[in-house]
Amino acid sequence: MSTAIIQARDLGKLYRIGSRARGYKTLRDQISGWFGLLGRNGGARAQARAESEFWALREIAFDVNEGDVIGVVGRNGAGKSTLLKVLSRITSPTTGSIEIRGRVGSLLEVGTGFHPELTGRENTYMNGAILGMSQAEINSKFDDIVDFAEVAKFIDTPVKHYSSGMYLRLAFAVAAHLEPEILIVDEVLAVGDAAFQKKCLGKMGEVAARGRTVLFVSHNMVAVEKLCTRGIVLDQGRLAFDGSASDAVARYLQGNGSLEAQDLRSAGRRGGSGEVRITRYEVISATGALLRAGQPITIRLHFECHQRISKPSFAVSIVSRGGQVLFSVYTSDLGYDIPEIVSDGHIDLEIPHPNLLAGSYLLHFGIADDVTNQWYDLVTEGAELEIEAADVYGTGRQRAAAYSLLFYPCRWSLTTAAREVSGPAGERS
């Protein structure tokens, strides 16, 4: 029977918005404060107090068993990071109680747990000591930590001179390699590059495979479903769902609406004259879950109109990581003619049968004049499409983009000659 190593009961965390830390006050400050209070009636004071209070967590209760791998998901401001800070004992709950059995290693914010004046080596040993490890234990892990973090040349340099990437790599390596019973990781991984994120997710998988407990916050629903055995959904500081990882992802996506949603106002590579601009895109799954190969999808483009334009044509392209255009379509290609645009809005492209295998793809968007073919807007950077593997041929086997990028419904038919060869199957005569 699994043992609960974390027990949270009625957790609540209250913050007072706009309040200042209590420190030294002059007589003038105190007199001003008294007159300010006298100038308000009781109702106004109560209203001001209520408006200045914010509950980041309310009535949170759950158990975490040994070996659980839990993804904590929710919209921005849902309380995810606050929950991890409470679990890591960085901040105390305002209400409720929490019991933790075992050493906790956490990576919540870049720089948390490191002293800027100490070197990478010194910070590694300091963190190990905080976890209760002996010097011999830390020695046995030290080379692995340095290799993982790729900071061998700078390990004896004060970390205040590290780049944010170096800082992050070493912080994660220390948290993951010093073998805490409980590993807690926030969305800080999002600041790393794709290769580093993959490396970190792989390491968390290794930690979980050894029976350690892992909790991590992520907006990467693919990673949550792959890595986690359980998912927790937070909504406005409350526990909205606690169950399997796949069900948690589905619950979150149903409430959030889209798998991918990104602001494109600051997209790097952009062209066009600018009379109308694509401001945001969404990738919407018809199933309300992770987007898998072969499932219908809708790509929604939000736009802002700065000037009346006639006969625009919207375009969407799906491009491989290598830059090969796999699919491209204009509204005019489908006979969907738009007379004019005079205000902001959005347009949907529904793809009932996408033929993409699992992988990561790029999305390019554009709006052109259907008569002159001149671009009003052209976005070729900043939009991505993630597709998970699926049994696209109905055989129980899942194909990935390592074999090819596209699939098509097809059929094999074997015809052989009447003459048969002798010998066991697999032998050549």
C-alpha cells in the first residue's frame, strides 16, 4: 500500500495587495496614518481591507503518495506556483496544515537556493548539506551534476557571473541529482531552450522511475500526459480536479479552450504593409484533449483592422522544422471570398483530416490582397503546432515523424506466384 508522504489539509494562502512591510515609522508617518483612519467610516475601512486581500489558495486538500508523479496545471494566476512554494516551505500557509515526510529538492525560480557570491561548486555542496547529505554523498554525485549542467569551465566561478541559462542548468542539476525523496519543479523550465527542456524532462522521468515523488507545474500538456501518473487542476486558487494525468489535461483544456494560444504582436519575423495584423492564434482540438495525429483541428486567427481593406485572403501554412512547406491554403483557394474587412475579428480554418504524424511543426500565417497578391501581414516566426502519436492506421501501432511527416489512408495487397519455396520462413534459398 502506498504511503502518503505529503498531506495537505485546508490549505489557504492570503496576500495583502498593496501592503507595505512593517518597518521603522516616523512620528509623522504614524500621525498621517491616524488621520487617514479617522477620515474613513467603518464601511469604507472594511471595503478597503477586503479589496486589499487576495486569496492565492483556498481550501486545498490532497495526499501525495510515495512514487506519485503529479502535474499541476491551471491558467496563469490559478495558484500553481504558490502551492509549490508552500509545499517547498518557502512560504507558510495562512490557513490549514501540511505534513511532509522526506527530503525536498525544489527548483521554483531562477536563483532560488543559490548564493550569488558563492561559486557553482560551493552552492552545490551547500544545497546538499541543506538536504542533509554527507560530503561523501555529494562527492559521488558531483561529476554527474557538472556534466548535466555543462558548466565545467565555470564551476569555480561565483554564480552571480553566470548567464541565466547556466544558472538554470546548474540549479536543476543540483535539485535532480542530489536524490531528494520529493522533487518539486516549477515552470522555470520554460526559460530554457528546447534541448535543455527535453533533457530536464528526461531526468525527471529517471527520478520518477526510481520511485521518487515528483511534482511539477507546466503549461506543456504533452509533457504532463507523458511524464505524470496523476494531475491536479487549480482554478482561481481552488482545487478543481484531482485524478489521472490524461483526465486532468482534458479537464484543463475543456476549460481553457485551446491547446496552443499565443500572442503574435511581437512576432520576430514579420512582413506586410500593416493595414490589418494577426494578433493571436489558437489551435483548438475537437476532442478537448491533446492533439493526436489524424484528429480534427481548428486554427483560429485573431486580427486587428487598422484600415478598411477590400478582398483580403487569409493564408495558413504548416511547415516542417527543416523549412519544408507541407500544407498551405488561402481562403480564396476554397472559394471563400471576403468582400472587405472593416473591424477586428477572427477567422477559423477547420482541418477535418490532418495527415501529419507526431512531431513539432511551425505555422505561418498571412493576409494578402486577393487581387494584387500584396501582403497586409505575414508571420513566419513564433507559432508552433505539437502533435502526439496515435494509431492512425488502426493496427495498434503508433507511428512518429521520425519515419515520415505525413500519412495517408492506404492499403497493401500481396500477390505471389503459384510456386512455393522450401525451408523455414526467413531463410533465403
